[in-house]
Amino acid sequence: MFGIREPNRGTPVNVNSEEIVERLDKALTAIFSEDGKRTVTYYLTNKYGVTLESASRDPSKLERALTELLGEVGWTVVKKAILEEFWSKKIGMDEMVIVEKASLREAFGFVRGLGPGTLLRP
């Protein structure tokens, strides 16, 4: 409200959706195995209308769907794996507050070249 308004805020610039989808796929496979990932993505698509491609553009839909599907604790485990994949960094159990506060939109921005922690400082 009182800061400088960014005209393109919320609109990804130079989106590399293919790489985001690839990393999401890899993170989900790491958590669920290949068969489990297929089951989860089936439910995401058929019950919640969320594909990995649409999640790359609107991560909040992925977050809502996985939270409903897996519960808060399950979503936190999956979110941690996604963040580790995007940040190329292991997140320790003592750093779970970072996972809770982190934004997938920011993590996806890392693929776009913004770097981890641009909006979140631990």
C-alpha cells in the first residue's frame, strides 16, 4: 500500500513451466515413488482439477488440493520435498519453520532466476 507498486507482480515473467513441472514431478516421485505419484496426480487432476502444468502457473491451487488430500502434516512433508528440489538444498528438521513460511510461488521464481529467499529471510 505504501511501497512502490510492481506492475507485473503476480504475473510470472519468462516462465519456464516445463522445468517447474519436471521439478515438481521429481519431488513428488521422491516422496511417493512412481506408482504413488501417479495415484496422487490422478486425484489432483480428477478430484481437484489440478495438473502439474496448472500448478506451475498457480501453485496456490496445488497447495489447497494437496492440503485437502493429505492434511496439513502430509502437505508439509510434500512441500519440504518440493522446496528441497527447487532450492537444491536439504532442509533440516530444525528448519521446518522455513518450510511453513516459504512460498511455492517464490520457489518457482527460483527456477525463473530470482534465487531462494528473495521474499523470505530465515
